[in-house]
Amino acid sequence: MGNFNSVLHADDRVGGNPVSLAEIVDFQQCIEQCELLELPTSGSRYTWNDRHGNNKILSKIDWVFINTAWLNLIPAYMACYLEEGISDHCPLKLSNANSPRRAKAASKFCNVWASHPNFKDIVNEGWKQKVEGCSMFKVVKKLKTMKKELRMLNRSYFSNIIEEADADKMALAAAQAELHKNPVDAELQLVENQKFKKFKRSSYLAEVYLQQRRKATWIKLGDDNNRYFFSVIVST
């Protein structure tokens, strides 16, 4: 750990000359040959600056590397780069990520994501990206990229699946009530069928989500999703 006076990736410097392959290839090969992995970080993205007013150059040249033995022995530590103050380097603080102040909720894969048509593309694109470094670093970097994209997918399509299932249930009930008033109306039949299909899908996603969240492995999901469907109908 410390000032290696070298950037590792193309985006590790802002301002000044662009990072060239020639200035990072030796460092990357060294890290890969030593089978090292950067310790998880927080705080300042760049760890050094030249303090030259409006033409300031910011670089990440301070690093903390670990090996698999460290990772297996003490996996919860992380490196925090603090504000530089009057120095040109950011001070570095090692901390236990499991302490109450630093603790973060573990990232979890939601099974419902796999139902979205863009899911496979996100995974394929994330896995195909070119990453320099040791094998462990490549895997971690690719997973981080996919994690970001999957979070965006979740916010856009799955953040309110329980509420959507409830709303679809009410919409189906309303459509069925109207259809019972005039059972031979073709337009009402079409609307009821559309509401049924929409609720069938949203209720399935809701059950998959709840099953995973509650770890209720005893629930068996049938092809027609009968259990959730009839339970919500009976509750009305």
C-alpha cells in the first residue's frame, strides 16, 4: 500500500495528457503476475493532485493491494481515501467494513431480473468487456459493471412489483365486474382478457420476489401461478 506513482487504468487521471497504454502496461502486468487485487475503496476517486488552480491534474496513484490469502483471512476491510486538505495526496485509512458506521447491505441477485428481455444482453455485455489485470480483478470488475446495470434495471421495472400486482388485481376485478353486467360484450371481453394476462404476469413476479425475500423454499411455483392467483382473489 502507498504511493506507487503510477496509474493503472485509462480513467485514473483527469487533466493533463491522456493516459497511454505505455505508461500502464508494466504496472498492470506486475499486478497480474503477482496475482494481486485492489482492496475495496471508498471516499475520493483520485488520490493526488498538482494543485495548479484551474488547470489542475487529478490522478489515482496511491493503491492498496491484497492477495487471496488476505481476502480469505480478513475479507471485511476496505481502504478509505480522505480529503487531501493542504497536501497533494489524500490520506489513506483502513477500516473494517463490518463496523456499524461502514456497514452496507449486501448486494443480492433478484430472480425476477431474469424475466426481463434485456437481462441476457446486460450480462453478455458485462462479461464481454475488456478488463486488464489478474483473473480475480477481471471477475470483480465485470461483476461491478453488471451490478450497476442491474440496479438500473431494477429501479426501472421491478421497484414496485408488489404494488403493481395489487393494482393489477383491482383492475382485473373491475373489468370482471363490468363483464358480468354484459357478458356478451366483445370489447369488455377483450379488456378483461388483457387485464387477466397482465395480472397473471405481475402476480407471478410478485410471488417469485416474495419467495426469495422470505426464503420460503417450501412454496412451489406452478406454471399457471394458481396459488398466488387464487389467494388474492379469495382475499377480496
